[in-house]
Amino acid sequence: MIGGLIATLARSSWARTALCYGVSALAILLFLVALRRSGERTGRLAERLETTEKANDVQRQMLEATARRPRSRDELVERLRDGRF
């Protein structure tokens, strides 16, 4: 029964035309969905990169501050007396 219905639709020119348009519409829909998912993935990667860059900047600032710290108590006292601290 189903085979006869499919055979009848396959012989009909309007059914073949409708099927062609339907397949084309489905292909376009799937392409748009894939494009949207790709855009979302790109956005997440960009956000992750931005967060990593901020963390690296903070770490660099901490390392620079550590490099400028007084090495001993005597150096700390000298800086406090000179007002450079």
C-alpha cells in the first residue's frame, strides 16, 4: 500500500517538483542551523580568549610588582624614609 503510494507520487510531475522544493528548503534550513551553531561556538571561543588575556594581564602585573618589591627590611626602611614606597 505504501509502496503503491510512493510509486504514484514518483510518477507525478507536480509531486516530484514539490519534493525537489522540499529537499532544497530542508538543505537551506540545515545550513542556517549549522551556521548559527558555528557562530555561537565562535562567540564562546572569543569570550574564553578575552578571559584568558585578562588573567594573563593580571598575572603579569603581579610579577612586575614582585620584581619591584624591597629585598630586605633595610631596603624597606630606606624606601619608607625616602617616600618612594
